[in-house]
Amino acid sequence: MKIKNVTKFKENIYRGIFTILAFASLFFLLGITVILFKEGLPIFQKVSVFDFLFGRYWYPTHADAEFGILPIMLGSLWVTIGALGVCVPLGVGSALYIHELAGYTQKSVLKPLIEILAAIPSIVYGFFGMVIVAPFIQRTFHLSVGLNAFTGSLMLGIMATPTVCSIAEDALSFVPKSFREASYALGANRWQTLINVIMPAAGSGISTAIILGMSRAIGETMTVLMVCGGAAVIPHSFFQPVRPMTATIAAEMGEAVMGGAHYHALFAIGLILFLFTLVFNIIAEIISRRFRVKLGLGR
Amino acid sequence: MDEKVRMEIKNMNFYYGTKQALCDINIQVYRNRVTAIIGPSGCGKSTLIRLLNRMNDLIPHARIEGEVLLDGHNIYGPDEDVVDVRRKIGMVFQKPNPFPKSIFENVAYGLRVNGIKDRQYIRRKVEKSIKDAALWGEVKDRLNDSALALSGGQQQRLCIARALAVEPEVLLMDEPASALDPTSTSKIEELIQELKKRYTIIIVTHNMQQAARISDYTAFLMLGQMVEYDLTPKIFTNPAKKVTEDYITGRFG
């Protein structure tokens, strides 16, 4: 009897520990959200939500301060779209290659190698972009500055590629082998099978990969801070310097007076960024859930 | 008997890496007959049937020796187009594997990938194939529903319809009823009797009663060797080898 009680006691302790650990991340999420709202919302006592979101001028330290984040949001939007232009073909293309064409040996080398791209610290990408890519872009396109949305997009795209490639390749390999066999047995060739059976079956998984790549691009800070040029001006071309949301917060938070309008405005930018990535992640989750149901893998 | 040979397996050896899975197999498959391949688990039945439409090409480090002739033509010949081979030799798999598409599109798929564009023709052919697979009555009002909504037995008949649509010369069935309930199984068995009037069928089964019921010829495989191949009644009533008798009477397996 005594032994049994001890076991039961131990089990309860383990159960308690793991429960606490599991709920810890929920607690952090909640805490961060609360702080974001608490510190971000006060700015709307000074500027209306509309003026904040669609105001064209960001002069936070001016005597007559203006807090319009449209140029900053557009900066983020441009580099994110640009990054998608790089990471979608690169990531999905390499996933297709790894899955379809690479032999077993190639596959076992290539995929980990591409994933190592994700392990390079973002400061290194920034450094690389600043010292090597930006001057190259400047010379090639005869620009006055090499640090612009284009260079930023390029770097972000390369950074998001491993995310897209890795998740897209997983999605492709989740497609049951029996689909491929069935297609081959009907006299379909490799490309017909890929386009008509494998890709549609993996389609939502690939979309998820792209959306998560997008989250990665929009949330990246250090690289964009270093290579995008940092001008909070509405961009009219890809070759103009921009100042994405993350870079704005990183660059200005140190100088903002704690509790001041500028400080609250930066928190509000963080809040909006958080809402963006939250929406991306929810969409990705919904799509991937539909994907599992479609393939009959259960929820 | 004046049987016509449709397929012939000649001196076939097959290796997974260094491990030999099939050893000197010789079988003649006759036109409009059902040939069953039986044997204990792991004897190489599935490996053998998958060699007949080059499905095992997908396996890395596999190697084949010998010939598989379809109407006297080696399907492993150097100029042979594997896609063409697979169109001529259809296959139904152990587990029903419809595509996550509509019922109609599942059957139309084989026609489309073989370059048929005529919608009228596709519609007629889909209907005929589903009828031939004895599924029409159950699905005719919901051809646009997902194939995954069908029951297991219906899915398997859909897979048969899908295979029939491209008019193969030989139909391979790898334990087509092993994942199905008894009612669905007997439907599939009836269907096989019907189909053999127009097709040559090779079926792998672990179920000896099934082989006895539906096949004309039976090959008994054990440990990658073909022990005996003969008319089904002969195999089941008066086998030439002791080990065959032991197996069919259930002494092992």
C-alpha cells in the first residue's frame, strides 16, 4: 500500500511540472499581448487610429510630431512582397528538386544544407548584404544608394528560403506514395503525376510554407535595419530606401522617452506587426488543417 | 488445351540490394484467364506482381535479371517506354488509393494523362468503366463528390474502374480484397469473373479459398522460389509437390 502511494505522489508531481511547462508559453503569449496593448493603445489618445494607420508622415521627434505609419507599413509590405518574389521560386523550386529529382544521397545532403541557411544569424546576413550585395546592386543598376528595398528583399528572400523549402518539401513527402503509384499505373509520366496529383495534394502544405516564409520576412529586424536604407518615406520604386516596421522600432526605441508619445507609437507599431503575423499564422494553420483532412490524415 | 500466352515471365531473378527476393521465376500467363499467385507472407508475391508493370522501378538499389514478355515483347527491353508499359498493364493496389479528386475525375484521370481531350468521349468512357466495375448504380447521382467519401469497397471498385478506363491489356491485382469486408470481397470476386471475359488478370492473394474460387491457374511461391505452377484445380486437389500440399491444407503459412 505504501509503495503505491509514493508512486501516485510522484506521478502527480510529474503531472504538475509538465502542466506548468505547457501553460508557461500560454502565459508568455498572454503577457506579451497585454503589454503590447497596454503600451501601444495610449498613442490613440493623441492620434486617431485612421491618422496613425494612413498618415503619410512619420516625424516622431519633431516639435510638431506626426505619427503616420503608412510609409513604414508600405516599407514592410514592399520588402515582404519582394522577399516572396525571391523565396517562393527558390524555396518551392528547391523543394521540388529535392523531392522529385534528387537521389537519396543528394537529398540527405541538400535538405540539411538548405536548413543550415536558417541557422546563420541575421546580423551576418545584414553584414553580407551591406558590404557585398548593396555595392553590387548599386553598381549594376547605377543607383545613388545600394541600401534599398530591392537589396532588402533579396536578403530577406534568401533568409526565408529555408523555411519555405523545408516545409514545402515536408508537404510533398506527406503525399501518400500510393497516389504516385496509382498515377504511374495509369500510364502518367513523372511530370503529369507531379502537376496533377502530387502538387494539388501538397498544395495547401505549400501555401502554408509560403505564408510562414512571409511571417519570417515581415518579422525579420536586423537585416532590414542594416540593408534597407532606413528612409521613412512612401516608396515609389523597389530601388528606393525604405524603413520597415521592425527596423523602425529597433532603431528608435533606444531614443524614445519612456512613456512618451513616441514610445507608445512604437509599441503600437509592434502591436500591428503582431496582428499581421498572427493573422498569417492563423491562415497557415487553417490551410494545413484542411490539407490533412483532404488527404484523410485526420485532424 | 488451346490457351494463348499473353505474358511470360522468363528466368527472372530480383534483388533488393544484395538480398535476392525472387529466384528463377518462370510463369506463362494465359489470355482471358485469371492467374493467382499465392504463398505465405514475405514469399515475394507482391514483389513479383509489381515487377510485371515495372512498379519496382521506383525502388532504389533494386536489380532485375531475366525477361517479362508481353505478347512476346520484353517490357524490360532497352527501347521500352515505361510509361507505355504501365498503360498497357493496369494495376489495382492492396489498399484502395483513389486520388483526392471527384469520382468522375478519378476515372477520367487516366484518359486525360494519355492525351484524350474529347469531353464527350471521356464522359462516355467514364460511365462505361464505372459500369464495368459494377459501381454505377451506387455513384451515378454523385459523380462530382469526393472519391474519399466512398466506402472502402466502393473505393476499390472505383480504382478498378479507373484502371479499366485506359483499356489495359493485362490487369494486375495486388491483394485487391484484403482490406475489405466480406460483402465487398464477394463483389470484387464476381467482378473478376466478369472482367476475365475481356481482360487477362493476374491476382496476388493470401487467401487460398479466394484463389481456388476465382482463378484458372495458380502459382505457389515460397521464399522467393516458385514451387509449383499449374491449373488451379490441379494445385488444390492433386499438387505435385509435398510442400504445396502442406501449404494449401494449412499445415503452415
